[in-house]
Amino acid sequence: MDRILVTGGAGFIGSNFVHHVVAHTDAHVTVLDKLTYASTEESLAGLPEDRVTLVVGDIAEPEVVEPLVAGVDAVVHYAAESHNDNSLEDPGPFIRTNVVGTFTLLEAARKHDKRFHHVSTDEVYGDLELDDPKRFTEDTPYNPSSPYSASKAGSDHLVRAWVRSFGVRATISNCSNNYGPWQHIEKFIPRQITEVIDGRRPRLYGDGLNVRDWIHTEDHSSAVLAILERGQIGETYLIGADGEKNNLEVVQAILRHFGRSEDEIEFVRDRAGHDRRYAIESGKLRNQLGWQPQYADFDAGLQATIDWYAANEAWWRPHKDAVEASYAAKGQ
Ligand code: NAD
Ligand code: TDX
């Protein structure tokens, strides 16, 4: 593949993938990104100009999407509205970008017969009980809880239908919670790190015992590239790195890093419909495509992420007050 279109390539995970492709392949990358509040355009600075082109535009507009798709060999689709809490306040943009945007891209991929990889989330499967020995597999029934996860589930179903009905050469990946540099400070880990830097207490929703299965964003990128290069058309692959932690354990690790007491936590109003636990069984990806995560030690990856936020305050500081004002208005 010589030319790849990466939608949402100026976001947290998409920008990591762009760096990964530049480092590990010879392909040229075109990024299509609307540059919403969540984008991290700075993360693309310094990439070679002859390898990466940024196009600012909306994936839900066919006249923007079609010529770009026509000009590449493959589309890797990351662009989305991505924050559950925002989807509970205003679901409209989630339906437009995640559902209509994916539909628009699929129509272009169908028309021009292009390879398509759809990046999705484990949240489409709903949640598990804390004591359930099961983990999500590719066969787990869809059962999304929030407007965000329902919109991602809808987009997955569109991709499956376009494969079956129209023969679009598509694959899907459903990944667990990502952490690493450049994640917007509205999200759990960066919010808590920056709260502690500001001398405040981390905020835990509900009882703090909800479990997320953490994976470093670099491992997500290597998995997506493996699927793009070697995945079977029409198949879904779950991506995870065996990183189950409850939210309390994560904030305690952050507090320890800063030499603060592990009790300095504020328990705040729970998220409506809050999923209890996510857990990924990624054997299919590992066995069939030979993928392995490189950041197996979550604590080491978390320390590096904390150091990154401490060193890159100029990037997140301008957004901090507005993010916290919005949470405060919801009692969170
Ligand atoms: P993000 O919010 O950091 O980035 C999303 C990017 O998409 C931003 O750059 C934004 O400007 C762009 N975008 C939004 N609407 C657009 C539109 N209409 N047209 C063009 N660009 C638009 O999100 P992220 O955390 O990097 O997630 C990327 C993808 O990975 C999403 O599809 C998400 O569902 C999926 N995913 C995320 C996680 C996670 O833990 N963050 C886990 C699994 C899957
Ligand atoms: O301040 C907080 N306190 C808190 O306890 C925030 C912001 C979150 N939480 C909890 C809610 C979740 O149990 O932390 C956990 C993680 O929350 P988020 O960072 O909002 O992530 P989550 O809702 O799990 O979804 C993430 O992973 C799957 C991404 O945002 C999605 O895009 C991805 O699909």
C-alpha cells in the first residue's frame, strides 16, 4: 500500500498511527480531520512533509471524502466523537460523525473499490460483571450502553453490511481503553494527572471500582497496521493487552507518583449508564496475525505518561479550566 488515508489522524490515537506508519512503512499518509476540540494537531508537527499531508475537512461530507478516497489505496478510519460523557449531554454530533461519517466513507470505498479498515471500541459489547470470568471475544453479542457506544456499534454494523452486500474489502478492530501522550484532558487518566499537578484531588465516578482494560496507544497502532497488512477481509479483530485495572487503582498509582496520600480522592456523581467492566480476549489477533503488545507493563507506561503530561503543560493548560468547568456543572 503506497497511499493511505487516515481519518481522525490529528486525534489522540490517529496521530499515533500516523507516526507509526511513517516509521514502519514507506507509505504516504493523507490525514482527513475536522480539527475539532479533541484534535492534537501539534502531535503531527515535525513529520516529513513528503510523507504526510493534512486535509482539514468533515468525513460526513461526500464532496470532501470522495476525491480523497479515490486517490489512495486504503482508508484507515479513526475519526469520531469519542467521549462518553459528552454523548450523554449532546448525542447529535456522535450520530452525525460516527454513523453518517462512516456511511459516507463506506460509500466512497465502495464506489472506488478501496481497502477499508474501521477502528472501533470494545464498548460495543456493553459491560461485564466484576466477578465474571469471561472476557469479550469477536463472538460476544453487541449490547452498547451509551449514545457513544451505540453510535460506534451502528458504524460497525454498517461496515459489516457493506462487506456482505457490496463486497467492500473491509476489516474491523475493537480495542480496549487507550492511554499515552496527546490524550485530551477530558478523558480519565489525563484528567486525573492534571488535577494532581494542579494540587487538587482526583475525581472518581461512583464507587471507583469500574474496570477498564488499558492498552498503550502505540500497541493499538501496531495492531491496526498488522490488520491492515495481513488481516482477512470481512473479519473483526479484538485488540487488548491484558491491562485490567479498576479506576481506584489507577488514581492511587498517580497519587503515589506525585508523593501524595492514596486517600486524597474525591468520589463524585456516577456516570449515567456507567459500564462496570471491560475485558478483551485478543487471542485471535495474536494467534492469526502474530501481534504482541510491547507495553506489557501498565505501571511503567503510566509513569511515562505522567511524565509526559508534566513536561507538556503548554499543550493542555489552555483547555484545563473549560474542561473542569464543564465537569463541575455536572457535579463531577
Ligand atoms: P479523539 O477524540 O482524540 O480524536 C478524534 C479525531 O477525529 C479528532 O482529531 C477530531 O478532530 C476528528 N474528528 C471528529 N469528528 C470529525 C469529522 N466529522 N470529520 C473529520 N474528523 C473528525 O479520539 P481517539 O481517542 O483518538 O479515538 C480515535 C478512534 O479510536 C475513535 O474511532 C474511537 O472510537 C476509537 N477508540 C478509542 C479508544 C480510546 O480509548 N480512546 C479505544 C478504542 C477505540
Ligand atoms: O473524571 C473521571 N472520573 C472517572 O471515574 C472520568 C473522566 C472518568 N472516570 C471513569 C469512567 C470510566 O469508568 O474512568 C473510566 C474511563 O473513563 P473515560 O476516560 O471517559 O473512558 P471510557 O468511558 O472507558 O471510554 C474510553 O475507552 C473506550 C474512550 O473514551 C472511548 O473513546 C473508547 O471507545
